[in-house]
Amino acid sequence: MPKGEQIVCGVEEYFQERGPTVTFSNLHYCVQETRFCRKIGVEKYILKDVSGIMRPGMNAIMGATGSGKTSLLDLIAGRKDPAGLRQGNVLVDGKTVTSDLRLSSAYVVQDDILMGTLTVRENLLFSANLRLNPKHHSSTDKHSKVDAIIQDLGLTDCANTKPRYSIFRQFDHLTLMHKGEVVYAGAADHALEYFTDLGYQIEAFNNPADFFMDVTNGEAKSALESVTADECKNQLATKYRQSQLCQKVLEELDHVYRSIGEGVKGQEEAANYATSFLYQMRVVCGRTVLNTLRNPQTSYAQLALNIFFAILVGLIYYQMPLTLPEALQNRSGAFFFLIINMVFGNLSAVELFINERAIFIHENSSGYYRTSVYFLSKIFADLIPNRIIPISVFSAIAYYMMGLKPAFEAFLCFALNMSLVSLAGVGLAFLVSASVSSFAMANILIALPFVFMMVFGGYLVNLNAMLNWLSWLKWISIFRYGLNAAFINEFQGQWFYSNTTIIPGEVFLKMQDIDYSVWGYWQNQVALLGIIVVCMFLAYVQLRRINRWK
């Protein structure tokens, strides 16, 4: 048996199983151009009075480019922005379609949206792990299904965009569209007879799929002048609405709505994900870690860059003395430079949600995993290997090369402070990354707050001398909290001397108006932690608000 025939037969056997019935009635859907969050121009209807019934079996929607096929399919699948639906409704087994449909159905998009660092098998297995309930499908069963899919797809030639006649024969129901309207909806094997009655004749040995395209495009001529193609009017749709075929569909739809009574207003019971929260976390985190390890730019470059800067800072401020005035100047400059590096070194974090935006929208819309699972997996997989580990290495190298306070407790406080400063910068970067889809806009939005925070950090300008209406900005400055904590940790308990005098480090802290009590130090850490939590929470909210509609 030819390879293509094997695939067709397999599909035919699969669709012999009973399934749900989809009904849609009087669908009118329009779009309108949007500019600067404002809708301008006139509304353009891409679906006009579309009604139909799709029963269990193989249903096909055909039509030329721009005829409304994808729009109708997206609307049925619940992936179209409901704001554009002016009239009509879609029911599955008599119940209104909701967003939960994605949890109990499969939707194959036109373009491949896959993780580039994963193999074909790994991408398929990722989908199987999340879409198949582990209680009903063992790991061996999932691997077997993936192997079968790989074998089947390897036998398929996907170069042809139109269905061959051997495939067309398997269609149970055909919906043919033109200019956003239905021109035929009924049994696929009766379609040729319908258009023959309208005066169209199919040439010998012509593929029915090609013939239908010729009819809707106006390339095929009818023997009846009244139904020839008209650019201003969709006469094929008009003829269909006047046909007994359309009347039969409308009668069946009316019977469906009358039989369910108030059921149209009801909603289907909430569907659940195939896998639990923890199982999703394990699978998604595993893929994220694997993607990180296979992408050297993210897995190794960050660590190498931090080691380089640690050595550079250590050489510039190597073994700083306790003699005045260089002791105060060098330590102040070193801490300011370190904070700048910790904050601006995380600009790469703005790519986190932008790079995989299309993948997240596709997988989340398909019911692979919860939004919280994706968010937490990205947080854990990014923070630990790309932020916490490199910063810990950075702190260990720079701290002892600069000759800071030798107490190990002081080093731990220094490392904690650097980590919180970095994570605060990462949190703000995550918020921007989840809010916009453009790298250019993200870079602008992240650079501006970082610069303002640096100015109001207390090092470049005296905060007490600022205008009152600007002074509040110091309370949201990552630089201020990071610098204050670094100063307290280093200067408290230290003695600095010159040829004529010896002064305690607390004098410098008083000059800077810094509270160096125990709570004075820890309040800076609490503030940084608060910034991290708020930014992460807002980033999660923005991720949930991402526009998933087509």
C-alpha cells in the first residue's frame, strides 16, 4: 500500500469513533484597525451570517486565501477575540464554548511553534507528558505513541497544500467558504452534484478540491449567467442561502436550540488539566533547564561575565587600605560600581518572556500547562543558574580581592546584599518583559527606571537637598537600599586613620545620614525583598494578561 494511503486509512479509522457535535449559527465577526490603543476606521466583516453543523467524523473547511476559513476555525476553537463577534454563537453538544475547550480538544496551528533547542522526539514527548494523564498513560505508553507519530509523519509528504483526491474521499462533511460567507455546507460527496445543478461542470480527471477553488475564485464558468462570479456580490453565497440545503441546516439548528431550551445560556462544566500542578512543574522545569544547558549564551556566558567583572573590580580596587582619605573614596566608588554592575548586568533578563512569547501563547492556549507553572519554571530556571550562582561566585572573588572587612559574617551579608540587589533588578526586568513584545520598547522601558534609581540612590546627589516633590523617588531606588546596606556592612566597626587622626566608620555613616543600627541594616534588605516580590507579582499578572486572541 502506498505511504499516503496508509496515512489516509489510519485517519479514517480514527474518525470512526463518536465525538461531539459542533453547531454555529448566524456568526457575524468583524475587525477594526487599532492605533495607539484606539480603534480607527470602519469595521470590516470577515465572517457574515455563517451557520453550520459539524457532526462526528472528518469535517473539512475549504476556500481560497482570505475566504474566512481560519477565522471560522479560530472562532469555533475559542481563540478569536470575542469583542469582534457581533452576532451568533457556537455550541459543542448544545453547550456554549468557553476557554475550557482548550483543555479537552486539540488545535493544530498553521505554523510550527516549537522550542528550537529540543529534538523532534523531545518536543513531541513534552506535549505527550502534559496532554496525557499519567494515571491513564504510563511513560512507556507515551514513548510508544511518540514513536508511532514520528513513524507516521516520516511517511507523509507535506509539500502539497491541497488535499489529494484519495484524502478528499475521506471527508464526511465539507464547508466551502468565499469572502467570509458559506457557499456550501453539507455532505462532501454531494458537493459536486450541488455545483453541477448550478451550471458548473468539472473537467475529466480534475481534482474536486481544485474544482471548488476554481468555482469560488471565478475561474470556472457556469452555464447559467445568473450565477457567474460577481466582484461586488457573493452570488454563490446568495444561492446557497436560497437552497434547500441551507434551509435544512437552519431547521436543524433551530431544532437544536429549541431542544436545549435554556441550555444556550448554560456553560459546559469546567474542564481540568490532564496533569497536576506539580507534574506540570516537573515537566516544564525540566524542559527549561534543558533549553538553558543547550544554549551556551545563557548558561555559560552569564557566569563567565560575572567572573570577568569580579576580577576586573578586584584588580581596580585591589586590597584597599584603611588610610584616609583613599579608604573612604575607594570604598564608596567600589560599592557604587558594584551596584551598577548588579543592576544593569541584568538587562538580558528582559528577553526572558519576549523570546518565548509565541511558544507560551500557543502552549498555554492549547491547555499544556497553567500560566503559574510557566512563570515559576522560568523564574527558578533563570534565577538559580543565571543569577544566584554567578553572583555568589562574583561576590567571593571581588570581596576578598578588594580587601573588605575580613569577618566571614560580613562576607555573607555582602553576598546577600548583592544577590538581593541583582534580583530586584531582575524582577523589574521580568515585569517589563511580560508587559511588552518588542525588544526595542523593552530596552527603553527598563533603562529609564534604572537611570532614575541611580540618580536617587544617594551617591550622585544629596537626597536631603532635593526638591520635596522629587524626594519620594528615593523610596523606590534599588541603588539607595543596596548602597546603604553595603556601607553599613563595611564601615560599621571599622577604624580608619591618617597621620594625625583615627576615626570610626560610623562617622562616615552619620555624614551620609544612614541609620546603622541592626534594623537600619536589615530594613534595606526587607525593602529590596519587597521590590522583588512586587515586581514578580506584577510580572505574573502581566503574563496572565497577554493577548492570546487571534
